[in-house]
Amino acid sequence: MKAWVVAWSSSVLGALVYAPSPAFAADEVTTPVRTDVACNLSHFEGKLVNRVWPEACRPHEPCRIARELTLETGDGKAVFGVDGTTAAGGPGPPSLACSDGFVVLRYLGEELRFDFHGGHVRLAPAERVRISGLWAGPEARTPSGIDSHALLARTLDLVRNGIAGLALPRPSGVDDELVELMILVSVRDQLRAGQFQAAEDVLTAFDASGAAAKPSLPRKIATRVSLLRHELAEARRRTLPFSLGPRRFVGGAERLLRTPLDVGGPPELFFRGAELCVVDVAPALAGSSAEPAWPEETMHCFVPEATSSPGSEPREEPRSSLTKLGHFDGEGAGALLAVLDGDAVLEIADGELALVRGSAVTETISPARARELVAGSAGTRLVTRTASYFSDSRHIAQVAGAKAKTWDIFGKPPDGVSWVGTPLVSPDERWVVAQSGDGSHAVSLWVFPIR
């Protein structure tokens, strides 16, 4: 089960991924500083050993300090251990202590007690009962409660993974099913708090790594995963800000098309009033600086509900695009919703819609005012009547909502491809156009009516 990688998300930790720390290269390995502390339990006499290696730094990676915390017999045989490696800017290391007849692990503000019987270190019975009962109890409803469950799950996973390359007596520490149960308790918290994407990410990692690790999940765990997936789908359906009608294929292109909200050159996919315009682009040649296979001087424009093929016309550029603007100083690409009037952008600032024109002071505007402004745009990422927007190539979120609460609006893409690029909402907010493909070769274009 050490192959499992689980993505975590909580309001305190943000997005975290826990996995056993990668081994350091041979030329980085040095002699660790070792500290021994006597540990005498009712059925055990030995020592706690803390090994700490000098800080190691690699290009483009946070500096790391490798640590190993072990419980060892008098003759140096390890019977329990955790990897305490830390990275710069990350959580602090775990600690082990022997107290009141237990081995006590403290990590991320959590504390777990273990006892020693029959040559094995196992989670104390009272701890097992406490954790096992969390699924039957209510979900955490406060940010601190949600974080506490997520941190407990991560602490259990730390114990399960042990120390890479160190063979410990089995069973040791915690069993897989208890760890998986606690992970699902945390997922349930996130789901019911509206952190839909965080919950989906963990369930997806669960399925993928479970399939890689063994033929099937334990029955109880598989049943709970299925229940949470159903609950997630229902929660998203029930709270969806708007819905889309059936998609319709309207053509394709030799490569991923730029929209007015993308950089790298003039737009190749944009709206001209009620018409959708598609530039006749040449194929992408990876790593090549050669001229396009043909001049990209023509385009086709058509209304999305058209049933006949549009004619060709000379290429035009929309008045407003990010390329013409030349800069955007917002909170990153995720904050940009539209380019307007040639020199202004509509963005998200502190959970509100804001208009920024040149170097002028940001002006907060209402969704109704935003709708008036986007009517003259070449396409946006915003649906003003629900104050929601496309946060990436397939998800929507609400302007004033939590970033973790998203909806997968397009559904499953055609077989073998993904949704790619920037979705584009028409100025009249009747349509959204999406691209599917692998992001580097030919793409298909789809229009969805907005309901």
C-alpha cells in the first residue's frame, strides 16, 4: 500500500500531497546526527533513535532535511519507524516519545498513542475505537474540525508508509483499512463543506492508486467510496449555478486555438457579435520556428445554431484581446474574466467583479453592469446572471464562492481526449464554446447552449 498517493486539501494546509520522501542521491548522503533516548515500556526495553541528515538542496526544489525516527531494541533492531523528512516552507517534523507506557507520535498538532505487544507496535485500542467511530458520527462542520480530521488522516498515512527501505515487523503501526477509513472521513467533511474539487481529487487518487496496488479495495472501503461519489454527484447537480444543453460539434482546427483571453498572438477563436469566428490556422510544429504551412489569413464566422457550412472571409482581429492589451496585473490567469473596450479588463478581486482600465483604480461593479459591458466583448469566461465563471478548461466556480467549490460543467469529453484551452462564453451569454483534444495536435470545437 506504500504506492498510494493521496491528495489532501484543507483550509489551513491548502493542497497537499503526501508520499514517502524520495531517497537522496548517493552523492548527497552523509553521516546523520544521531540522538538516542531510553524507552522502557511494560513489555519492551529499548531506545528511541532520531537520525537527522544535513540540509540538502537541489535546483528548482525546496531544500530538504531528511530524518528517520525509530523505536529500536537494545541490540539495534527497529520495530517501529516514521519518515520525518521536511521541506523548506512545509510542516515541521514529527516527534516520538515514550510516556505512560505508550509510544506517542506527535505530528501536525495531532497525537497518536501506540503500545507494544508480542513483538509488534500497534495503535492503542482506545485510539482505534476513537478513529473507527468517526465514520458513524457527524461530519466536521467548522474549519478547525475539518482541518483536524484531514491532519489526523495524514498522520495515520505517515505511520502506514514507515521508512523507505526499512523492514519492520508486520503488522506495525496501523492497518491499511483504518487509514483508508480516516481518509474517507476527511473527504466526507470536504464534500459537505462544499469543497467539491478537493473531495473529487482524493476520490480519484483513491481509485487510481487502489487499482494499481491490488485488484480491489476492501468491501467496506469500496462501498464508502461509492457512497461518497454518489453524494458528490448529487451535491453538484443540486447546487449547479446554471446548466448546459446538449453539445454540438461545429468543426475542428489543426491545433489548440487562442481566445481573446490567451496570450501568444492574435485570437483565433472569438465572437463577433452573435457569430463565432474561427481562424483557419496551420498545424502546430513542435519545437519548430518555421513559417506556418499556409498563410493564416482567412476565417469562418457563423451563428452557433447554424446548420450550413459558413463561407471564408479575410481574417480580422477583435477590438479587445489580451494580446492587444499587452499586460494583465491581476491575481494570475484565474482572475481574468474578459477584455473590454480595448484597454480594460474585467477581473475577480476579493470575491467581487472589478473593472480595471489602464492604471486607473479598480472599480467594483455589479453583475448587471458587467453584463452591459461584456455585450461588446469578443467572448468571456463569465456568466453574469449567476455570477459564475469558468475557472479552467472544464470547471465553473462562483465569483464570491470558495475556490474549492467547483462544478464539472461539460461532463465527460469524447473518448481519448480531454477538454483543453479556455472556454469562451458568447457576449449574449447564450452559448459557450469548448475545445477537446490532447492540447498539442488537432482539436474539435463544440458549442453548448447555456440554460
